[in-house]
Amino acid sequence: LILESIVYGFLTIPNLIKNKEFWKTVRKNAPMILMVMFLIWTFISCMLAPGAADTVLGEKAPKEEEILAETLNGCYNLKDGFWAFLMYGSVLLATMLLGKDKIKEKKILIKTFVVSILILSLITIAITAYANVGNVEAYSIYAKWSLYPQRSIFRNSNHFAYVLSMAIMAACMLAFTEKKIIEKIFYIVTFAALTYMLIINDTFGAYLGVMISLVVLLLYGIGNIILFSTRKSTMKEEEELSLLRKILSEVGIFIIIVAIFTSLSFTVKDENDNLYAVKNMQVFFRDIGMFENFAQESSTVTSTEEYDSSVSEIAQIGSGRGKVWVRSIDLVKQRPLFGYGLECLLFQFNGQFGINEGRTHNLLLQLLATVGIPGTFMYFLALGIIFVRLVKNWKTWDDIEKICVFVGIAYIITSMTGNSTYYTSPYFMMFLGFVAATSWKKDKDVM
């Protein structure tokens, strides 16, 4: 089949190159083509994983069957192997197949997601409060029901933060896009509850993702106001009043949203009476300074021992992620083309550097180290094309596009300090699929 495909390809490529309609189709479906190419490249990386481990670790390398099982099935808890990647692709495709005009159906899925995370958050808030009063039997009770303070049903607080960041921005945008006052109020309250849960979850990457999304939302609002002022002279009086009321309503909602986010950030404290947000912000700026010092020092080192000593000094950066990030870059330098295969980094971190860690805690570094530079480029280029198309059409966003843009920003920022896994990534793929078929240019041009 492969040989026949190659022969057929060589026979048809000359005609395809001359066919303008073919290139229009390719351009239109570029994100999905890149995603398919990414999955193919990822599969090749996974198949090469045993050889990669043997080359670097030699006798320390696990058996070929163990490496293949790991790279295809994933590790025992995160299960983010190749089969999971195929599942993410199927979720993306399924949501794309809903079509561009199924706004009502897409909203039902988004609302179901938001309300589900709200219920889960309220239960977790209650459990966290119960744990904080010092009940010694608390954790045995939580274990029985698989519900824990801060992290809820998730294995790690970081994983819960992923879905919280998406649910928060979805609730925020539903407050803007819904027509009924009662629904707007409900989603504003939902935003408040989910933000409170995010703060006590204590995952700063997700908090930063939501904060940056709100800043971008402010810029989007300013853009709409400027657009309204430039078009006002061409509008009928009724149309002008209607749009003015809409803008004033959205300004009011944004002020409430920001007030909620800010007030919770400066009132919610941990068990040591420290403000979660302020404490994490201080650590964040400290880490930036430490990483700058490391970059300067490492550029002048002349031996492996000096470099290793510099790396150990930044171990505490990013809640212990600093050393992992630097060593991830070392792994990328070793195998820049195909990486070490999905979920195979534990072998390298442990075997080469003595680090008991199987993840980079950074989506970009994770992909670079596991599927190489070309695979990572394909993935982020697909995301970039979708985002650029959305930005080009910002004047004509429908409700779903508004929601998905800001959910996507929050998720990507969160992923720079977190670990994706099989029970968080599909939600992002759902939102991505809703807007993956956005065209380069829309026919209409209205606010």
C-alpha cells in the first residue's frame, strides 16, 4: 500500500502543482493537514524511541518492549502516549464536523462543560474548607470518594488548573455573549466561584493564563469601541443606539469581571495567612531574576562540572521545574529531529541527569524533547494559522469564536508551566475544533 501510494503520488504531483483549486483546498485545510502530518511524525518518533534510548543510555536502557509500551500507551498515571494523541485528534475532528453554523449546539457543549466544572469546584471548595479546620479523618474520607482539597478528582492540582482556566474564560465570555440578564448574572457568579477555586488551587501558571486573557479581552474591547466610533457616522440612529447600549453593557460586565478577579486576588489567603496571588507573583519575579543570572553564568562556563553546578542552583525555579527545563533543552540538543518519543523522558532524565521526572512541565519543551523540532513546528504552526485567521476576522467574531479565542489563550499560557494529560487535553481540542475551520476572510464585515 505504501509503495502504491508513493508511485501514485509521483504520477499525480505534477498535475496537482498546476491545479489552482488543489492549492486553494490545501490552504483552506492547512491546520488539519498539519495536524495529520504532526501525528505521522509523532508515530515515527515513537517507533524510533527504543533505538534512541539504546544509543544514549546503552546498557541502562530499558527493554524495547517496555519503551514501546510506554510511548504508545503512556505512563501509568498521565497516559499521554500515541493512542491518546490519536484520541485528541478524533475529538478535534468530531467538533470540526459540527460545522461552522452550529452555534447553538456548540454552546450547549460549552455550557455543559462550564456547569460541570462549577459543580466540581463548589464541592472541592467545601472539601478544602473542611480540611483547613484540621480534621484528622478528612483525607481518609476524601480517598473513599476520590475527591481531594485543591485538586478535586484530578491526580494533581496542576491538572485541575488546566480545566479551571478554560472554564473560567468560557464563563467570562458567556457572560458577554448570552442575551438574557439572568444568564449573564449566572455566568458572572460562575466566573467568581471558579476564580476562587483557581486561587486556592494555587497553580500560578493557570492564574497567569486567566490574567493575560483578561488583558487581551480589554484590548479587544478597546478595539470594538474604536471601530464603533469610526463607523458611527454611517449608521442609522436606531442601529447606533443599539450598538452603544451593547458596548456600555459589555463595559459594565468587564468592570465587574475585573473587580471580582482583583478583589479575590487580594483577599484569598492560604493557611499561613499569605495571599495566594501575591505570594506567587513575588516568586514569579524572583524566578525571572534567577533565570537571568543563570543565563549569564552558563554562557561563560568552560566545563561540564561548572555547568552542572549552575543547573543545580536554579532547581527551585518554577516550583522545582528550573532544572527540568534546562535539562529538557539539553535533550532537545541531543535529538533535535525526532526527539525521544512520547512519554519516554523519564528514562533520559533519570539515566542521564539523575532526575526522577518524566515530564518537562512545559508544552513547548515537552514536544521538542519527545517529537523533535519538525513535529513541534507542525503543531504550533497549525495553532498559529487558526489563531491568525481568527485575529484577521476579529471584527466579525460570532459568540463561539469569542469564547474559543480567550479560552485558547488561557490554556496555552497555562501549558507553559503544566503537564497535559488524557483527561485535560480533550477539552482544549473541543474548543479548538469549534474554530479550526475558520476561513481567512469572511463575507460580512459587521461588529
